[in-house]
Amino acid sequence: MRLFDLVAVLLVLAAGFSYLNHRLLKLPSTIGLMALTLAASILLVVVGQFIPGLRTQAEGFVRRIDFSEAVLHGMLGFLLFAGALHIKLHDLARWRTPIAVLATAGVVISTLLVGGLSWLVFSMLGIEVRPIYCFLFGSLIAPTDPIAVLGLLKQFGAPKALEVKIAGESLFNDGVAVAVFLGLLAFTTEHETPTFVSVTTHFLRDAGGGIVFGLAIGWVAFRLFKSVDNYQVEVLLSLALVAGGYAAAEYLHVSAPIAMVVAGLLVGNQGRSLAMSSTTVERLDDFWEIIDEILNAVLFVLLGLEVLILTFTGRLLFAGLLLIIVVLAARFVAVGLPITVMRRWRAFEPYTIRIMTWGGLRGGLSVAMALSIPAMVAGKSVPERDVILAVTYVVVSFSILVQGLTVGPLVRRWK
């Protein structure tokens, strides 16, 4: 099947399920798409018991899609740039300390807690998983996805400050978590024992390099925007900034996700106010809003289809259910500990910890990172890959379908 055919099928599925969700389910777009695609995939598995050829064809289609490559080295840069483009720097600056702490220390705390507790869960169930892979799981399940929950927070009247904290944390913890994950993943292929110093050095190099590179390409784009007044050219320049900048950041081995967030903030604030006409601002916003909607629709359809090619056993499903509790507990500590400390010198809404814990949804990025774990290292198979894939999918599915559907009413109740 040609690349065009794959894209065509995904777009048709995304459009069809979006229509059904809008007409029938009326759920938040991403949650509805995930639910419908997952239901269709499970139906294919059931029908495939009677028509084996149908399931084989469906699995063959999904296996042709490199989910990890599509997300980590394709969609992620565009999604992060589009998200950062609409964040106001003055809102971000007001809550810069909580956002910075939650996106860094929060990710580290979550990684360590989930890594250690998941090793205990796997050991208790007799599932052999080396510690380094447990911490890999901890890092890949740490980033949160605000797409599904922000609309619900607005609908149920959550304070603007809470929306800013959730959106800001998510934008930056994606890049931080990817940097931590890639640092740990490097040790699985290099046969070295990771130390605190080595992991920290790797992280600082990636994250710091990503910030500097994002500022550099954002400044270049700002100068180009300022030198021309033609929205078609400026939209095209923004596309080049994301596609070219993300590819260049990966080539330079700095954090491409963080670079896109920084560049998006620079263009969305300084670029808008000092380098663009009102017409360009309007067209640029419309363009990136559409890009964001399309990519999220395709991403959540892909997420629902992945169930067709994953290996599940009763023991792995049980491990996944236990790890849902572990991940939520780690999220509660990773959010609650920093906020409790920071409450000594600044005010937070009394329900902030609860909403940020339950509203910290996991998304396609976690599954993409799990899929990027190599199946073979130095000619030897990596049995942990299938284990991590299965439990990651269980946690992500629960997060989107259960937490995503209940966080809105809980916001209203807690208020």
C-alpha cells in the first residue's frame, strides 16, 4: 500500500468518526474519536474470529504505519508549535515557577516513583522486567496531554490560572519527558549503567540545547515575518520553521520538542504583536488551529487502531490495571509535593492538586515512546518491549476514556 493510500484511509476514518461523534455521541472530539476507533478495532477482532482474512488485512494495514515515527518525528513538532502559539507569555510568566517546577521536578518525581513501583508490580506478578525498562516506562508515562481536558475545564468554569498551569506544564513536560526517556533509552543500547550524573548531563544538554536552538530559529523567523507583509508567505514560513527546525534540532541532538515550544511562544507573542498585520495574525491562527485539529484527529484514530497489533494476556491486563493506580498515585505526589511547598509563598486554588492529578491525561506520545523501544538489542530480543507496550496502552486508554470523561463533572463538584 502506498503512503498516499495510508494517509487517505486515516483521513477518511478520522472524518467519518468525527461525524459520528458529533452527531451521536457528542463527546469531546479526541475522546470520541478514541472511543469509536477502539470500539471499531475490538469489533474487528471479534468478527475476525469468524472471518480471519478481515482481521489479517486490518492488522496488515496498521503494521504498515510506523506510529512511533509518525508521532515522535512528525506530528509532535506541529502539535507543540500549534499549542505554544496560543499561550500568552504574560500568563505563562505569572505562573512560571509552578510550571517550571511541575514540568521538570514533577517529571523526575513521577519517573522515579512509577519506575520503582512498577518494578514491584511486575515482580509480584512474576513478569520479568529489568529495572532500566521500568524507569523507561516511568519516563514515557510522565508527560500529560491537555487537548482533551482543556475544553472541559472551560466548559465547567475552571479558573484561567488553572488552565494556564495545565497547558504550560503539558507543553514543557512533553519535551522534558522525551529528553529523559531518550537518555535512559541510550543506556539500554550502549550497555552502560545509568547514573544520576550521566542522566542529568544528558538531559541538560538536550533540554538546554533545545531552548537555545528554539530561541535562535524563533528569532530568525521573527525577522523574516517583520520584513514581509503577505500572509501566504508568512504561513509558509511558519510551516518551514516547524518542519525544518524540528529536523535540524534532531540532527543536532538537542530537544526538538522543547525547541518547538520555545519557537512557538516567541512567534505567538513577539511575532504577533511586532511583526505581523492583523490579517496575517487571523490567517495564521486559523491555519494552525486547523492543523492542530486534523493532526489530533488522526493521532487519536491511530491510537485506537494500535490495539489490533498489541499482545495482551490476562496477567498483562491485570498489571496494567494495577499500574493505573500507581501512575495516578505518582501523579498525585509529583503535583502535590511541589504545590504544597510553593503554597508557602503563593496562593493556589484549593482543588488544584486534585484537578491536576485527575486531569493529567496521558496520550499518544506515551504510546509512541513505548513503540520506539527496539525489539532487538545487540542481536538479542527485548521481551520487556511487549510488556511495556501492553501496560502503556491500558493506562493511556483508561486515562483518555475514564479520566477524560469525568474530569469536567468533578471540576464542577469540587468548585
